[in-house]
Amino acid sequence: MKKRITAILLAIVLCVASVGIASSYDAEAKNIVKGDTKQNITAVQTRLKELGYYTIKVDGIWGSKTLAAVKKFQKDYGLTVDGIVGARTEKALKITLSGGGGSTSSGSISSSNLDLLARCVYAEARGEPYMGQVAVAAVVLNRVRSSKFPNTISGVIYQPLAFTAVADGQINLSPNQSAYNAARDALNGSDPTNGCLYYYNPATATSKWIWSLKVELTIGKHSFARA
């Protein structure tokens, strides 16, 4: 009888321990290995929407629809169907997410990067509607996430021939509060362009290539295009 009670107690202990381990794992598990930031979730949703797997509004919030879209994508591309955006899924999606579990939100970005992004907004879009200023900042961040461009804010902005404001020195002007606010809003996930990588002013653009892009929307004097 004593042995039977001991065995039952041992079984209970093992059961509780296993539940604790599972609960601990679930609490630490991430939907996106590099971090479930709004920026990363938005990037995943945007790319899945481009591919036809995600059909509702891109909101930067991980929900059942996003999970289902990731799993469907993984199944179609021969990946492990676990709903987790790890290195292989990220590569298959052809996107670059912010790494190290960190966030590029305005709350964690370095002051130098925030200042640089604000200077870019001011130099490229001062005088534009506020939404147009946010859109310019969003294009910079969309490029950071894209595999087609450098993966840092400074790398994108100072990429040769990328921005007129760098070529003519206006990038060195002191930004106003509106430019800082627009930079912060974009860093916190606001993207009026819904993933565009390019913008230009039709009145001043001289590149024949830029005119070949499909314009997704126009804000103020700028036309925005995805690719």
C-alpha cells in the first residue's frame, strides 16, 4: 500500500513538472524568432499579402489569421509547418527582419539613427503633408527590411545615388519637430505606403527607370511605388 501511494505521488510530481516545463516553453516561444515587434510582424504580413496568403488588413498584430497564413506558406514551400518565422521561413519570404530579438521602434532605436531618419524626412519632404513625411520615413524602413537594400538606416540613406538630399547636402540640415514626429511614427509601425520601396516627385524626376514603376499612391507632390 505504501509503495502504491509513493508511486502515485511520484507520478503526480512528474506530471506537474512536465506541465511546468511546457508552460515555460510556451511563455518563451516566439512567433518570430528575431522578435515579435510590430515592425517584424508588419513585414511578414505585408510580404504574405503580396504573395496572396494574407488577405486582411496589415496591422502589425500577430493573430490567428497571420499564423494560418504563415503555416500555409510554409506548407506550400516545403518548410516545417510550425507557424514560426525562423531563418528558413524568413529567407523563403525574401524579407529581412530586425535581428537579435530587438525592436526598431522609436523607444529602442539609437538617438543617432532617429536623428538621421528625421534629417532624411526633413530634407526630402519638408513642406509635404504630414502623412507624406511619415511615408518617406516608411520607405526608408521598408528598404531596411528588404533584401534588395542595405539592412541599416544609415546604409539605406547613404547608399550611392539613393537620395537627392544626400547628394546635394540637404541631409545635413537640422530637422524640425514634424520631421522627428514623422520618423517616430514610421518607426512605431505607421506606413501609409503599405510597403512601397520608392518615391519620386514627377515634376522634378529625371530617371527614366523610376517612371517605369507602377505608382501605388500619391501623397502631396510624391508618387510612391513598390517595385
